[in-house]
Amino acid sequence: MSENRIIKNNSENLIICFGGMQLKIGGILPFEFLNYLSKTYEKNTDLYFYIDKNQCWYHKGIDGITNNIDDTVLYLNSIIKKQNYKKIIFMGVSAGGYASILFGSLCNISNVIAFIPRTKLTPDVVPIDKKYDDLKNIINNETEYILYGDIKPIHNNPHHHISQCHHLDCFKNVKIIYNKQLDMKVLRDNGTVKKIIDNILVNLL
């Protein structure tokens, strides 16, 4: 599987998505999600999709492109600077949600959408760069964050529990939305994902 896919429409809008563990977007194959977004935003958005082939919360970079978090920040900033984007959204699910918050904060983008993100890593999970084990330390004042948490995660996964979102609720620019047994396929198919993105694009006009 390729580590990235790019669809460029020479747009003023940019969406970058980060896959989670098992190389998926909340149970959806990443490039199935790409197809959904590319059809939904066929003309007005540039789309980039990345997966963490190392399964290391992006701490080892994007395989074949970067080697660590700091390299990835430089790489993402180079994409952002190539075009005068007015609206930039980083989004992801679970580990991809962690990545969207992480890189969105470090790149100072306009908006982050994170579904059931992990916000604080522990050394027993993966070999990590200590600078980035706790996302509370890197949240900035410029980015608007929308976090979709789960009060009753599927399979009772503690990494997906709403408490992960609560860890960041001390910031005024972090909005937490509560769900019960969050299912990305349902949110995609019932129009919730589109509505979230549309609201950001319209509100930033």
C-alpha cells in the first residue's frame, strides 16, 4: 500500500487526512475515504492522504518521505507554502486524530478535526519522542480544534474514551463533541463528516 495519495484541484482549500492504526480511517480503508472526499469536494479542495506504515503514531515519520515528527512538520509546511491556501484542515481518526492535532498545532493551520483521538501517549505504547507524548504541551492559540469523543467506545477501548478529549478541554479553542459508540462509516454515510467540513469552509469565508 502506498504511504500517500494526492489529488490536486488548484484550490484555495486544503484537507490533509492521517490514517490510524491498521492503516485505516476509523475502520474505513484510507483510500476509500479518499474516494469519498474527492467526490464530495471534486473541484474546490486539494486532498492529501497519509498512512503511518510504521504504526508508531507518526513518530517515525511517513515511510519513504520523512523519518520523524520534526521532518514531517517541515514536509507538511512545504506543501502548505506551495499555494496560498485560505482554508487548511487536518483530520484523522484515533492515531490519525492524534496526528492531526499534533501536526495541525505544529504547522499552525486554521482547523483540526479529530475523531476519538489519543491525546497523551505512554512509553509502553510505542517508542516516542518525549517532546510530543502529551498534546497539551503543543496546542496553540491560532488553530480551531474540533474533537469528537466517545462516552462508550466500541470494544471499551480506553484509548478512544472521551477522557482523552477532556485532557484538552482547558483550551478555549478546543471544542469537544460527545458521541456514543462512534462509527466513522455512519458519520460518513449520514452526512455528518460533510457537514463538519462544510461548516469550516463556509465560516472561514
